[in-house]
Amino acid sequence: MKVSTTEPFQIIYSLFEHEYLGYLFESFVIQLDHQRRLTLKHQNISAKNADEFARELDDVDFKLIDLIDSIQQEAIVKKFYNKKITPAEFFLKIYHKEKGDELIQDAIRSYIELKKNQILCLLENKMLFEMGHDGEPTWKRLALAPQKANILFHFMRNEDNTHYFPTIKYDGQKIDFQYKNAIIVCSMPAWLLVDNTVYHFNKDVDGNKLKPFLNKKFILVPRKMEETYYEKFVTQIVSSFDVHAKGFTIHAEEYAPKPVLTLTELAVAKAPVSLFDTAGQDTAVDTVEENKILVSLDFQYGTFIFSSDKLSPSFVKMEKTDDSYIFHKVKRDSDKEKDFLDLLRNSDLEFKSGKVTLDKSKIFSWLSANRAALEAQGLVVRQNLKDGKRYFVGASSISLEVKENNDWFDIYAVVRFGEFEIPFLKLKQYILKKKKEFVLPNGEIAVIPEEWFSQYSDLFAFIEDDSDDLKLRKHHMALVKELQNDRLAEVSMDRKLERLRDFQEIEDYDLPAEFKGELRPYQKAGYNWMRFLNQYNFGGCLADDMGLGKTVQTLALLQSLQKTADGKASLLIMPTSLVYNWEMEARKFTPDLKILNFTGINRDKNVEQFHNYDIIITSYGTVRIDIELFKQYQFYYTILDESQVIKNPESIIAKAVKELNSKHRLILTGTPVENSTMDLWSQMTFVNPGLLGSQQFFRNEFLNPIEKKHDEVKTKRLYSIIKPFILRRQKSQVVKDLPEKIENVHYCTMSPEQEQEYEKTKSNYRNLILESIDEKGLAGSQILLLQGLTKLRQIANHPSLVEDTFEGTSGKMEDVNYMLDNALELGHKILVFSQFVKHLHLYAKLLDKAGIKYAYLDGQTRDRQAEVERFQNEEGIRVFLISLKAGGLGLNLTAADYVFLLDPWWNPAVEAQAVDRAYRIGQKNTVFTYKFITKNTVEEKILNLQKNKLKLANDLISSEETFFKALSKEDIQSIFD
């Protein structure tokens, strides 16, 4: 029965029992009579039709409707089964008594319990009913208890057994729920329906603990099973809930928590000794695979120690006496425990489930750096008594002094491990062979800090071996300077910089056979440069002009290194608007590489899956949210597209990407410096940490002298440092290598509100058009088809072209604005074509608001030539908004070198004519064309149809009529699916 929206109605929620899914909810609208009483006339309401009844719904109703939709049987089938199947078939298959899938059943149960709890929490002040067996949604009115009830568990121990039962109190009154046909509406946590009232509980009791007592007074536990039962079950109940005990004792105890870190060595087998080892070699420092250390965090309360991953408010330890039991209930101070966990997290030690596993050198380096501060907070560090070794866990340091001599630099250094001073030279073989354990005089094992291997390996490699003195040749003065400025890790980099100074000497690398494309000469040079950086483990910045093919050069690089990546995936990070374009380009040029699009709210947050792919494509926003997940994986490459996003080193995203683990790093940008020299520091510090020193060093040494004093010497010095690591080609530099016209397709993603408008319109027209085709045939349905396609095209641009009251955003408009700003910053002139005048008006308003001058031309423009001359001759006018119909012919706009086609359609000839306004005799610049296509819309589907109908595309469809005649009913259906 349809409920009229012109007459009074009321939304209600109804509880019913599903054969397989248990108790669920449905939402209905009920027609009201003239006295506003509920009638029998009702209609199911869901997200599909909720807008029709919006005037009587509030925000909570819309949330409830979405939640209720998510647990209906059709939604469950779609979420938990990836094949086409009817609900009846699904439930018979999954819930079959003998052959059913228990894993899926458990997953469904957990999912529904979560959703039901969310629903019940929102139902306060809503009309709730129990559904009748005949499907009548308002059969019995239910009430939701406004406060939480309390539950008390009773254990009565006697000589033969123990009786166990719960009692429930609400507002001081006992609730009689046994033998009352009570229902557990939700189990996790429990929501109990009894006598038409739904109760929920303090301390979030599990409904399964109440279920046995709905039709039973108590549970009897025989004496012979008592000890096991008390140990496994009663301790759990005493820990989490209020308990009344008879026949045994519960002691409540309180202590101040003391954090305890326990270190346990996880043994790894040593590498086998080679039969061909050099005779006389110092085997005491042979390289072995480093063991890991398991760090466990516990909290000690008095004599009791509890793991930090047990989050219950109290902990219970059972003690068996001669004739009874004592339960020691220790109340935990969760606030203090959380404060200490935060302290550890802030010191870069992140615990999960109370444990963390680290390389041995990392944990001991961390202890050396942080132990004093943490011990001030009461931290106790212990070693697992079962480990055979005793490790040194104190502070370690190196004191280094360099003095210039006639032909040498004399180095004076002392290594300190706590109270012990160790000669610096004694560490040489340990550092060079990456042997990380050093035996101290008292027998303790000192783990050499990880950073020492990078800071001092070059120093040890260059020290002369002809004496016990530490001497360095004078030609290593650059290394000494780096040591002096505390830039120890960059020594090897400076030593290799000479190899990059002359770009022309870089060798030529073959393109991989698997790469499905060709590189222009300048792109091949860029590919060679990136291969060279990779060979020497340097990061780089490819800063070519927009449109010169940074994407294809990068894909060629990744394809060439597929076999040397040791099975590790590379991570590509970019603005959300570029994700789909990268995915399309990767599948086109590198089909041999396995691609994972790791974006969207439904992404699988399982880092293990990365091992199955070559390239992980994601967005800056996703990395910011999931940084802790990404940090768990060691990537082969981390590549940032539009890397100016991290230009602010203090931004969250800039800090996040610098925490990523990868063997190589690369950034892509057309604008490496937008506002300040600090933009360069942030990006170059990401690809080559330490190249430009610390932020403070860079500010004092370069930024202030260059920006405030215009110091040319400092400018040249900075340029000489970064030159080997930045490759920038402008369009004017490589124009001889380019064709005169470069065409690009840019895929856009709809905003959520835009997608909602699109799907609603598509659904309406799909039914109308397919019914019309059945009744009138294709020819008789062309007007309706054109009308539907036009509206969908307009919504794909911006829903406000169809609905004036639309206040949301458009994904395409955001992408166009982004690329428009980028092109304007680089000094280009841009033609912007649209078939819809109203669409051009939207951009005109945006340009007006931004204070950007522009020329404009549509069918109502009287003086066309004046607008053309303004654009052609005035430097300050860099944008020309043009109606495709009015400006597609007869204009000479050679001042433009970029053409944006906002809403391309099926006729390539019309688009070619628009592009030819710029690409014609007199044009001295390369013309770049960008066709903006909204993903998952009619725009993308029409392009796919063109590709599938090659003859149609080759014939250059000249009109809507010829286009529609070429479509079959199946083609039309696919457009609207």
C-alpha cells in the first residue's frame, strides 16, 4: 500500500525475526488518520525512497534507514558473496546443516550484531514496534528503557555443587525476565526485550551469558568440574561484572601501576659458514642474520603482573586454598596505563596487543635514547630469564674529534657503553661487516646502534690500514666537513655526487620488452636518469612541465625494475583526482605489472596483500589516515606525484610520507617550488634525507640568504647540491622532440552527493527508456533517450546544471579547477570548451570570485572578434570560456597552448574542430588537449562504446541520429546499468 506524502504520515521501526539472520529491524511509514492515529496503511521505507518522506524525517531517521538497509537480506548477500545468487539460494547454501559455511555465518553474525547495536542506540525517542506474524509492522508497541540496567551474577557454592544465575535491576527494581518469553534482540552487547521493554546494560554484558537463563532458573556446576570452571569462567565474570559470592571469597585490591618492559630474544638460525672463507679471516665478526627482540609491555600491581593488551577495568587472579578459593580482584588504573602507552608512542615505540617486535639494534638504540626519561616515569626494563645472553641496556655514545695535519686528518674518538670506554678502531670490523653485537668487559652484550653503521661505515672504509692510528687522506675533506656539521649519514652521497654532475655521461639503459609503448628522446633521457639514480640508491625529482609524460617515464622505470624488486611492491601516492588516470595508464603501458588501487572506504586494510602486487596506487588522504598500516611494509619504491603537496614540512602529510619504509624514493612535480625555497627542502629531504641538512641548517644556510638577501653565491651553491637530483625539462626545451599536438584523457571521480543525484536520475530514465523501447522500438524512443543522456551528461559535469537547488560539489569541477590553476601558474593560455552554456557560467563565477580575468564567447556574444583579440593580445587574459557550438569554427586562437574539453561527446569531429582553434597555422607552441571524463558515467560508457564499434568511430559519427541508429538495445541498457 502506497502512503500518500500529501497527507499526514509517521515513520516507525519494527522488530521481526528472520529465519537465518535472527532478529532484525525494518523501517516503515504509516499513514495517519485525521486524528493523527496510526492506520493499517503502511509502506516500507529505505534509502531509495526516503527523500520522498523527508519532511517528517530528521537526521537520526536517515542514519537509521541506512543502517537498517545494511542488514536486510539482499544487502547481506551482496556484501558476503561475490557471485550472482538469489537470497533464497544464498541462505540454503551458507546455512545448510551439514555443508554450510560456518566462517561466513560467523562473519555475518558479527556484522549484524555491530549494526544492531548502532541501531538500538539511535532508537531512543523513536516509535518502535514488534512485527506481527502476518507482517503487520505495528502489532505491538515497544519501549526503550532510557537508562542502563545493572546485572549481578550470583555464585552459591555448597558441598556438592555451585549454583550460578544472574539477576537484573532497573532503577532499583528487580526485573523478572525468566520464563517471560524474553528475547535477546542483540548479543554484543546485550539488549534484552522483556514485557514490551528493551533493556541494555552497564558494563556491556554479552547476551550469550543471559541466554541460558531465559527459560532456566540457574546452572548447576558439579564439584568435580569446579576448579576448571572457576579458573576459566568465574575469574572472567568477577573481573568484568558485579558478583555476589557465597562459599568462596573475593578480595578487592588497589595498587599504583608500574610499567615493565620485558625483552625476549627471538632466535634466528645463523648463516652457514662457507667452505671457501678466506684463511685466517676474523670469524669473530662474521656477518650473521640479526635476531629479533620481542618487547612485551606489562603493568605490575603489587605482586600481580598483567599484560597491557588486557583492557578490562580490573584483573582477577584465582588462588586455591585447602577447602575453597580466593579471587584477588585488582582494579586497574586505565588512565595511567594509557598515559604511559602514549608516552611510549610519542617516543616512537608503538605497541599492538601489548607487544612489538623490532630488530635487535633498533630496540637497544631506542632504549639508549629514551631509557632515562622513561625510568623517571617508573619504567622497569627486564630481560627474559630464559635467554642465555645478558644485554647492555644503558646509554651509548661516540665522542669524535678531527684535527688537520700536514698530509692527513688525525681522528681521535672514544666509544662509550655506560661506564666502559672502547677504542674506536675496535669497532671497525663490526661496522664494516654489520656485526651488531659487541662483548663488553663484564660479559654483557652491547648492541651497536643502527645509525652508527650508516654514519661511520664510509669513515672506516677510508681509514688507512697501515697503522693503529686513525688517519684519513686529505682528499676526503668533504667527508670531514660532513662529520663536522653532524651530517654523518650523507658522506657516501657527497662522495658519489661527481658521478651525477654531467648528465650527458649517464649510460643508456634498454627499455624492458614488457613495456607497451614508446618514449620520445627526451623521455628516454629521463628514463636513463632515473635508472642511474636507482643504481646508486639515490632519490630524485622528475620536474618536467605538465604534459611531457612524467607518468609514462615512471611506469617504464618500474617495469624495468620489476625483476630486481625482490617481490616488493612500489607505492604510488597522488591526489585523489589522479588515481584513476594512473591506474588506466599503468594498465595500458605496463600490463605485466599487478596493480592494486588502495583507496575508498571499502579498502582491505591488510598489509599482507601488498606482497601480491607490483604497484600500490593510493592517495595522500589515504596515506594520512592509514600511515600506521603503510609503515608496516617495506616498499621497493615510494613515488609521490604532484609532490608539491608535501611542500610544507610541518604538515601532517609531509611528516607521514617521511615515515614510509622503502628502498628507493622518487617525486614527480611540475612546480617543485611554488612559494618558498623551503618547498624544495621538504621534497628533497623526502627523496634524499639529509641532502640539504636539517630544517634549521637549511633555513640559516640557504633560505634566509637567498630569499632575504638575494645571495647569488648561496643560490649557486644550493643549485650545485640539488642539480644531480632534479631533472626539469620545459615544453620549450623539448619542442623539437614533440608532435605538435598531444591529447590526454583525464578521468574524474564524482563527489558522493553528485553520485547520488546521478544514480537517481539514471535509475528513473533507465526504466522509462527500456519500457519505451519495448513499446515503441528504438526509433520511437530516440527523443526520450536523448533527453535522458543529456541530463546524465549534465550531472556528470555538475548536478546544478539540472537541479538549481543542488548545493553539493562536483568531482569534475574540482579536477578542472586544480589543472586550471596549475596551468595558469606555469604561464599557459587555456581554451575551455563546453556544450552547455550554463556550465560555462559556473566557471565564469569561479574565475570572477578568484579575480582571474577571462574572455567569454557563446551564442549570445555580439562582438566575437573583440573577445578573440582580447585573448590573443592581452597578457593578463589567459582563459577563454567558449561554447562548443558557438566557438567550434571560424576562430583563430593561436595564443592558446592548452585546450580543456569539459564535456566531450560522441562526435570526434566536433572535438577536433575545437582543438583546431589553437592548433592551426601560426601556432608556435605545442598544443596540449585534456578531455575530462567522469568515471562510471555515461561519458565513460560512450567512449567505451566507440572503442568497441571501431567502424562507427572511424566513420566519425556526425550527428546524434546516426549515433543512436548504431546503438542496440543492449548498448543502451549497458549505458544505463
